[in-house]
Amino acid sequence: MTLLRAGTRGSDLALWQTRWVCERLRAAHPSLRIEEVVIKTHGDSATEQLFDADWPVGGFVGAIEQALSARRIEFAVHSFKDLQTAATPGLVVAAVPAREVVYDVLVTRELVELDSFPAGFRLGTSSPRRSAQFRRFFDVQVVPIRGNVPTRVAKIQGGELDGVVLAGAGVKRLALTLDHVIELPTDRFVPAPAQGALAIQTRAHDAAQELVAVLDDATARRLVAAERSFLAGIQAGCHVPVAALARPDGSRVRLHAQLFSPDGAHVAETIESGDDPESLGLTLARRLLAELGHPM
């Protein structure tokens, strides 16, 4: 019987995602035994630190990657959007499973409508992208917050906030029952690159790489490649407001890319299709950087 140790963060969502992957691996390989190894990352320790210029690269994945490189685990399950765009030497994304929903959701204390959004709305988010997108359309008071999904929702219920923005994928995976939820249209609120996707990471050329590859979804990998290529071309950290969403366009990939200035006051945006996902992402990155006056 083969034993694989799966590295994961300890949040409810991270554990759900890891257990979802493990169930499918056991179904594909009945003789496989998997042990769960919870690893605390910088993001789990620095719960008050905001996603600004001081946020370290790989803040949610670095400790897990170190454990993988040191052979303390055989594979790791990440929210793909947490992975830095530059691959860690010796490690590979061996599988990108079928993607969950990509949109953001607005969870509110009282019923609201996007067409008649209340002025002065107290919006909880630590994401520069979400902050810039809401400020583009509405008069909102952005309140920086950190914490897992239940913690952020509790701030609404306690009256500290009028609403929070969450990834729809996390809400669905945790099967949360919430009173007032608005699915934000992706044509106006373009999600983060790789939102809703998982990355199963292994050591390169390790036996685990072949075992977990059975869960790879070619379409999800291709679409995420375009989004992350755009992000890589921007050369931005998580403090820069950037968004990208790729969808199939026949045999091609259609990429909706969005880049805000660091203060969120200006935006460059485009939609284009291409045959090569990575080339498409880089091309759009150069174009939007030039529009904002920051050529590569």
C-alpha cells in the first residue's frame, strides 16, 4: 500500500479542499493511503497583516512548499490564486482539478440591490482588486479585514460592516447558508487570476506526481494558464489591483483582463482571444501596462 502525506493549511476551507482532493485520489487509486498534515503558514500567523507591499511572496504557501521540498509531505493542495507566479525550483503543479465557480459574492446584512446600491456602504475586504472594483461603481467605505470566511461573515452579523466580498467558490465548498448573497457579474467584477481553481503540487519527477495527475482537468489548466500568465506579465504582488478571467472560445481562449492603478483611481481593461494561453496573457499584460503608463 502506497502512503502519501498531504500538506494543507488548517482553515476550514483549506481542509475541505484537501479532503475533496484526497477522496478523489483514493477513488482513483484504491490501494492508496493518505495522511493529512496541517502546516501553519505566514498568512495563518500574521492574521492582522494586510495585503500590502509588505506582504511576503507566497505568504499562504511558503511553509507548505518548504515541507514539500524537505520531503515531509508528498503533495500539497493550494488555492491556486495563492501560488506565486514563479515556480518554486524542484516543485510542479501536477494537477489542476475541475474548477469551481469563479465569481465573487457580496454577502450583506440587509437586502440590497446592485442597481440601487446604498451610499456610504461599509464594505469589508482586504483585496485591492475588490476595493477598486466597488469604488469604480459605488460610493463605499472600504474597511480592511482579514480572517477566514466565518470570521468575516460574523463581522456583518455583529453590525461592524454592511457587507463583505467573498469568493463564491469558498462559499459553495463550505456549503454556507447566508441570508443575503449577490453573485457579482464577472463582466463588471472580474475575479482574481485562478480564482476557484485548486493546484495540487508535488516534487518534480516524484512518484506522487504521476499519482495525482489523474485529477488534472485540461480545460481548467489551460484557462488558468492564461490568467496567471497575465498576472506574471504585470509582475505584481497581491497589493496591486489586477483581475483576469479566461473562458473557452471554441478551440481558443478568451481572456478578460483588468488592471487598476495602485490607488485604484484608473483602470485599463481589454478582452481578447488567442490560441496560446500564455502568449495571450503576456500580450494583454504589456498592453494594459502601457495604457496605464507603465510599459514593460
